[in-house]
Amino acid sequence: MRVVFMGTPEFSVPALQALVGAGHDVAAVYTQPPRPAGRGQQVRPSPVQAAAEALGLPVRHPASLKGAEAQAEFAALGADVAVVVAYGLILPQPVLDAPRHGCLNIHASLLPRWRGAAPIHRAVMAGDAETGVCIMQMEAGLDTGPVLLRAATPIGAQDTTADLHDLLAAMGGALIVQALDRLGELVAQPQPDDGVTYARKIDKAEARVDWARPAPEVARLIRGLSPFPGAWCMMGGERLKLLRAVAVEDAGRAEPGTRLPGDGLRVACGGGAVDILHVQREGKRALPVAEALRGLVLPDRLD
């Protein structure tokens, strides 16, 4: 098929590579404009732009698709279908209508659960038993379109958002290829009204750990915000990013935030405790807790 691909972050790259690998004609790649990034704030292309250029594909990065000129340029591509994966711009109705088979979205949840911006984070933080990927026919509403294909995967007891991000990105690439191969035979299923939840964008204010919360909730927060923005606490005078943790039952009772005896880093919560497994100190790289804290005199509590 003649495809227009629309995506921006690293999550979108496997889908673009899968489409090219399956032999589809990618007429153009739409992505967000290059922006300052990193400590030096150097202007960098998006991961999708970098991948597209490596594949020799033409790249466009309009600031908006609301104008008649941008919409006409999109329509002139004569696409059979547009594939959209975390693009970052709202698609006006003329863009949704331009491809012969419309626009298909790869969404990282089992719709209608977790419509919106941060479905992987929210699934982990909520303690969902599973998540997955849906191929959805796009319409004007926020992730409200009918679903063509879906695939599920369990969320493990130690899975972080980073772990699921990579898995779901690969699943999305495989599923969109299946969807295009079967586009004439698939019947889009409307999403049910029951079970709708919204995965609102992650606010950095959510990231500070409240040790008074129950241990399973604290552990899910840490895993759900790993690696970005990263749950954190204060360890003495140092801000410590917490990247992986598990809840512990029968850990004894202590004031929330108290460091409990043991070889690692076990912290009392409002109910139970958590074992912190991976951390990142300020200015350092992420490491298993034993390596990161080796040689330090640890305070009696974390705040």
C-alpha cells in the first residue's frame, strides 16, 4: 500500500521500520519539528525523523496541519492509508478523510481503557494485570474510533514503563503490518461505552514518593514513572531517583519513610514496605541499588 507515516518518539520507530520491511510504499513521513534536547539543548531531529532519513524516506515536519495549504499537500500524496503513532498533532477532519482507507492509529492500551496521552504509565500505576496494543480507525474524538485489531500482554510484577514501552512498540509494528495485510476483510469493532478511562499526561508533581501510601501503590508509582519522569525522594540532602521496586509483605511496622534493616534499601510505607532495586543518584547513571549506594552511610529515613 501507499502509506503516509505520522509519528515522533522512539515508540513510533518500530512501526515505521516494520512497514518498510513489509514492502509498503511510504510516500512521506510526518513528524514533529527538530527541537532542543539534552543538556546542551542542541536542536535534534525526532527519533522518527532520524529513522526515516536512515531509510531514505522523505520527511515533513509542519508546525500545524490546520491550514488549507498543509492539508492540500497531504492530500496530494495520494495515500491509501495513513499510519499514526504518537505523532503529537491533532489531525483535522480533511486530513483524516484524505487517505483512501482513512487513518489508522497504533495505541498502546486495550481500548477503551486508557485513552489519552500516557497509557503505559497509567496501566502500571493502576496495577493493571495486562495491557496491549490496538489498531484503531481514527475519528475526531480522543482515541474513540473503532478497533480493527488488538493484542494483549501481561504486566509482570517487576515490569516498568520502560520494559513495556519497548515490548508494546514491537507489538505495534507487527500488528499494523497484519492490519494492512487484512484491511479488506477486517471489521472495525466500535468501542464499548463501559470501561472507558483516560490516561492523562504525567505531571512531574506526581513523581515525589509519598511513603505514607500503601507499599503496592508506592512500588507501582516507582515502576510506572520509570524511567521518565522518574519517581524520587530525598536521601539526606540528595535527590534520589527510584527506578525499580517491589512491594514486601510482613516487613514489620515502622514510621513511613524509615529505612528498614537489610542488605539493600527497604523502606517502610503506610502499609508494608518496598524494596528499592534500581536507583539513580544526582549526576550519576542508573544502577542496581547495591552498586549505586556502595560505601555510603545511609540516613535512617528517606523523605
